[in-house]
Amino acid sequence: MLNPDDSTAIIGAIAAASSAAASLGSITLATVTSTAPGILGVLGFTTTTVVALPAAAIVATVGLAVFGVTTVLCN
């Protein structure tokens, strides 16, 4: 069973990992290229859409999810 001291230490470690990951910037999940609308598309231009998430948010989310699963399984 996790005691409150363990929980505090784990949350602190997740926060530290998230802070460290903040310097990584973002993680690109998808890049979509399509024809530009209107006359620009006729001329052959394209547009690019990038879907990216901050690395710190991903680290924090995964850390908290694992902490939640651990808390449920250990209690």
C-alpha cells in the first residue's frame, strides 16, 4: 500500500520529469500536406498542417496515468 510520503515523492518525481521535458519543446504527431485553396491551388501551391503536443504535457500525462494505475492496484 502506498503511504502519503510515497505519493508525495512520486508526484514530485513526475513534476521534475515534466520540467526536464519542457526543454525538449514539442513532439510532432502528424504532418498533413494538401492542395492550397483557390487560385493558389491551381498554381500548384500546397499547405502543410502540423499536429504537435508539448513534450512536458505528454510526460506529465503518462506519469500521472501510471501513478493512478499504481495507486489503484496497490491499495
